[in-house]
Amino acid sequence: MNEKVITLGSENIRKLVLNMSIPAIGGMLATALYTMVDRFFLSMMVDKAAGNNLTMAAMTLLNPYTLVALAFLLLLSSGATSLISIHLGENNIEKAEKVLGNCFVMIVFGSLLFGITTIIFEKPLLNLFGASENTYNLTRDYLRIVCGGLVFLGISFGMSSNIRAEGSAKTSMLVMALGAGLNVLLDPVFIGVFHLGIKGAAYATVLAQAIAAGVVIFYYTSKHSILKLRFKNFILDSRLVMPILWIGLPQFLLQLVSGGIGVLYNNLLKAQGLIAGSVSLADDYIAVYGIISMITQIFLMSVYGINNGVQPVFGYNYGAKSFKRVKEAFRVSVIFATIILIVGAIICIAFPTLLISLFEGTEYVGSLSVYALRIQVFVWPFIAVSILSTSYFQSVGKPGISMIVSLSRQLIFLVPLLLILPSFMGLDGIWYSAPFADLLATVLSLILMKREFKGFNIK
């Protein structure tokens, strides 16, 4: 078996978790940069010049769509990633390649169908997302262009996780970093030099993703990969498709619910603005939500990087019945994630103005963002178990439990809090709902992980 795969079952756990997580963190941060870079340059080149936050609000309104698109890609790819890891742990290269080929075909045709469907129903979707008379045209222009290139995001994002499954975490990170880096270079050109505004941000994003997708295809047809894309594996096999979808279902539902909650946030914030008597104020509240989401995303994406990076470690060692290594990998991962979250909380509480100044268009939006950001992060030192338990259960082929953990924070706890607290606390109720939900989900995750580890037969 290839040396990269063997290390998953033999290398020191701390070193292995670090080696797998650091590139995955880089990849997740690169993913976050796709949207953050657009918003940064739009804020600097458009909003500040206009003295408003309309492009920030417009991009925030599209958060639900981005999450739903990622949900669809995770449904098609995350299950494949887990299966590939398990089959490599069983030393079954042929079956792993069949999973890879089926995943590729599902991503390509699924992305095309998703993009076409979105364009057909764009008007009701944008109204559902909470677009106002000030932001409707901006959101529509960006959405149309991005939908046209959705297949490139599907290949670069979805297939790069499969690269990580075969132990090539650094290559997976480089693919994502390439797309993000190109986006950084292209945004100022399309937005500033060509004066295309929000359309320029969309064109830059699609072009960057297209180049990254080309690199992924080259990798899987070169000598560098363990697994190869072969035409014979492009014929969909229901015996592979159904497990891929079933295992990917928890991630899909989590992202889908996140998209729905994004819609709920947008409309609740819009309602609070209208209650205060102004459509412009509603746009400002939505812009604040977008700003704090981006800043918290920087640190949370680092934890999600650990989450993704250790999936092959969990899956391989579980497949090899090395339960002691599985348990140690989870413990080490939680420690690393908690350190990141503590550092992130300290930075956000101590230096919020510095972070927010990168995206604010008006002084009022900046001051409200400082207040809301501090509320969001005070529970971070306690939530690593909740995040990592979802990845663990998915990686070891237990999607049902993974689904419970995934949906508990978002659906079971957060939605009721969002619907109840604003009635008593107004705008503050919206800001406090997420941290309270995080704490409740952590308690549930601790109970489920304790029960799981009790069932291990460790000698």
C-alpha cells in the first residue's frame, strides 16, 4: 500500500493530526476567502466610496444560497470522502477508485442542474432571502454569474476533499489556496480597474474556481495521485451512490439547515429594521450580520479544517479496528480546536474594532458590529466537542448519530431561540441566540461521545 496511506495507521497521533489538520485548515481558510475577498474589496472600493453598506448587505443576503450550494456539494462529496478513507483502510484501491469516479460524475451533473434551477427561480429566491428595493439588483447580478460557474466550485471544492482522503492533505490545501489566491488578484482588477462592481467580484470568483478545478482534474489524471479518474468508473452504480448519499446526508442537512437559518436571520433582521422605521436600517442590520459572520468564520474555519483533516484518521483507523488510536485522535483534535477557539475569542473581544474596520462602510454599522461580535464569541472555549463529534460519527459510517449532532445546534436549539428571544429582547435576542444554542449542543455531544467510547473494546 502507498506510504501516505500507511501513515494513517502507524504515525504518532499528535503528529498525524497536526500533519493532516494544518493543510486542511489552510484549505478551509482558502474556501472562506472566496467570499471574504469579494466583500473586502467591495467594501473598500464600492461601499466606502458610496458611504453605505449595500454591497455588504447584498452579499450577506446571498449567504443562504452559498450554504445551500455547499450543502448540495457536501451531499455528493463528503460521503465519498469517508468511503474512500474506509476502503483505503481495507486496502481496497479498486473500490475506492469506483467511489471517486461516481462522485466526480455526480458533482459535475449535479452542479449544472443546481445552477440552472437557481436561475429559473431567482426572483422568488431573492425575495425569500430578504432582498430590499436597495439590494435586489445587486444580489441578482452576482447570483446569475456565480450560477454559471457553479460546476467549477463543485469540482474544486468537492473533489479536493477526496484528495485529502488518500493522505495528500497538502495537495488538497494547495488546490483551495490557488483558487483563493487567484481571487485576491482578480478582484481588484474586475472591481476597480474594469469598474464592474459586484459583477466584477462574481466574474473573478468564477474564473479563480475554474482554474482550481482544472488543477484537480490534472492531479487525478497524473502520476501524483494514488487514485485515478477512470472513464470506466463514471457509470453510476447504485451500490455506491446510495452509501455516498446516505453518509453525506448529515453534512447536507447541516448546511441546508444553515441556509434556512440564514434566511431566518435575514428576515428577522429586516423586520427589526422596519420596526425601527427604516428600510436602510434593515439593510444595516443585515450588513452587521454579514460582517460578524465573516470575522468569526476566520477562526471557525480553522476548527472546521481540523474537523475535515482528521476524517481520514478516524475512518482509516476505525476500518482497521484500531480503536485506541481513534479515541486518541479525537482527544487530540478537541485540544487543538479548543486552543484555536480560545485564541480567537480573545482576539475578537480585545481587538474588534481593528477587525471590523476592514469591512464597515459607515460608523453606525461598525459600532453595532463590535457589540454583536463580542456576544457571539464568549462561548467559544467550550464548543470544540460539538463541532468534532459530527465529523467523527460521519467518518466511522454512523450518519444517523452524526445527523442528530448536526441538527441539534441549528434546528433543535437555535431556531426556537431565534423565534422566542427577539420577542423579549428585540435585536439583542437575535445576537444572543447562537451562543446559547452552541452551549446546549455541546452538552448533547459530550453525552453521545461518552457513550460511543464506552462501546470500544480497547485492550
